[in-house]
Amino acid sequence: MLPTPKKYFLTAAAAEGDSTLTAFDNALLAGRIGNINLIRVSSILPPEAEIDPELVIPPGSLVPTAYGYIVSQEPGQLIAAAVGVGISADTFGVIMEFSGVCGKEEARDRIRAMLEESFRSRGMDLKDIKIAAVEHRVVKTGCALAAVPMWY
């Protein structure tokens, strides 16, 4: 059984690469999560998890991470990715991810709307929202990535 994460941070980054995989890898590196192993998780932030923007995760670690990304090979295309964390007053939080062919502000707006809906659906009060978003104009092969890695 895995322990429950106690810390997290939000990151959003974009990068170019010679291939779709290296563009993704370069975006991970730019977002400070390129040297860890992401375990993709769904969208619940554990109760009492604390944000730590300076969190350093040891290289090679297996890290539960909620993330969204988009890779494009269409020069000139504007792509974006965003993540958001909705914080409740007294219980767990909710994480939402988005990526698409749009700008950063549209990505942020979509995250905000999804978080508000997710709290309404759960009958929970939304105390705070934290969002990280990025946009990227593709040169050759570009990636926009946003993630919430969680650590112990």
C-alpha cells in the first residue's frame, strides 16, 4: 500500500523538441519534474496536503502526479495546458487538468469552471483555487504541460 502524499506543488511549462517525445520530456524538465517517474493519478488532493512550491523530489522517485499536456507539430499553432487545485475548508481537495489548442487565459478559465463544477457536484464549499497555466507557440514540435506532483 502506498502512503498518502503530504505535499504538492503546481507546475506549468512548455518546450520544443525534435520529436513529440523529446518535446514532452523537455517540457517535463522545464517544469522541474523531468527526472522523476510520473504515476498518473486521478484528481483528488489528499486531506491536509500542503502546498510547497520549493519542493524537491529525489531523482528516479515514483511520484503520483495529476497532469495534462498537448504536443503539436503544427508550426505557429498556439497550445496551452493548465492545472488547478480546489481547496475545501475541511476535507480533501480536487485537481483538474486541461490542455488544448488555445491560449493560457482560456485554459485558466476552463480549469476554474471545472473546479467550481466539481465542488458543486460533491456538495462541498470551495475555499480557494490555485492555478498554473502555460501557452506555447509551436516552432517545430512543441509541448505544453501542466502538473500537480504529490510527495510524502
